[in-house]
Amino acid sequence: MDDTVTCLVRGPASRYPRGFAWLIPAWFVIASAVVVGVGRHAGGRLPLWLGITEIGGLAVGACMALCVLLTSRQIAFRASTHGIWLGVLTERRRPKLRQVHLAWPDVAQLRMVPRHYGVLLEITLSPAARIVRRPGLLRRALQLLGSLLMPIGYGRGRPALTTPVGLPPRYRVKILDVTPPELRKALAAVQPGGVPMRVLIRKGPRLIVPPQPPQQQPQQQPQPRPAVSEQPPAPVG
């Protein structure tokens, strides 16, 4: 049985599409507008203190829901000799929409940045890798609109963790409870091809790459010195 590196991933990216967290402030605004509208419809009979209390309670609930969503954790990162799996295991009929598999030959570089929660792992793909295309802007807007109107029945779409960003395409994974040296050592034990891994260290507001240790040159054996005769010089006649 192959060894598997399993890690916790932070945030909603493992389950929800990109931008899903912004729906919580939108729901708060809509609920607050409903409270104000009901107060006006009642002919101003809604006491001011009651309206402020209701809106304040909605604000506290929205902040708590947003904090829980941003700090949630899921087992969404797995690595073995066969590659890397991103996404949460699911029993859905179409699990490929919730996960992505990256074979080691498709990975060009692993970049690790220290964070307060652990490591930000950036997986850069090679030019020959098969890329999972991101949904278009219109489709993503329709998905967020559907989630805003029907957060339970509409569905969640493709998770942000399983779609690459930028050029060259790369995946960004927020891994919890591990340091960059520990993660590098664990991944080096399961990757068969020796994928380049860079570990950045924090120095004030900047991130720098630590210098590689110089390669030791083979020591040359000292050449034997020619033997020198110790006989005294001959006298001059």
C-alpha cells in the first residue's frame, strides 16, 4: 500500500466556488432592507430601538457565519506516488466535478510560503498538463445569483480549489497545522520524479528564497613531491 500525505485545507475553497463568501454580506443587506421595509410599512410604529436591535443581531450573525466559513477546515489535499488529489471526497454521482487529480509529470514546481495557519502551497502546472478550464464570467455570475436566491436547492458549483488561476496555470492550497520544511520532507518521500520545490521564508514584509547550499567539490589528492637528496654538496677543488 502506497504512503499518502493527507492535509487539512483552510477556508471555503474546498467546497464552494470562488466568491461564495461575499454572499453572506449580501444576505445581511437584504435582511436589513426587509427589516427597514417592514418598519416603514407598519406606519412608523416599529420602535427605533427594536429596529436597531434586529439589524445589530443580523450583523452579529453575519460576522459569525463569515468567520466560520473563512476558518473552516476540510481534508482536501492528498498526495501519493500517483500524484496529487485536490478536493473533498464525496458520494455525489459526478465526483469529478468536486475533485481534480494532478499526476506528478504534470507538476512543474511546488512553491511553499509560510503563513500563520500553516503553509500556502502553490502548484504550478507544466505546459503539457491537462488544464481544468475555469467557468466563464457570465456562468460564475449566474451561479452566485442562483446561490443567493436558493442557497440550499441551487447547488454549489465547482469548488475554487479545483480550478487553476493565473498564467502559467497554478493551484493555491491553504494547508493547516504544518510548516514548509515538514511539508517539503513529506512530499519528497512520495514523489518519484523529483519535482522542484521552493520554500520561501518571511523576512519582515518581504518573502525571500533561501540560498541553496554550495555543492562540495571533490577534494584533490596531493601530488607526491619528488625526493630530494640530503647528501652534502661535493667540495670544490
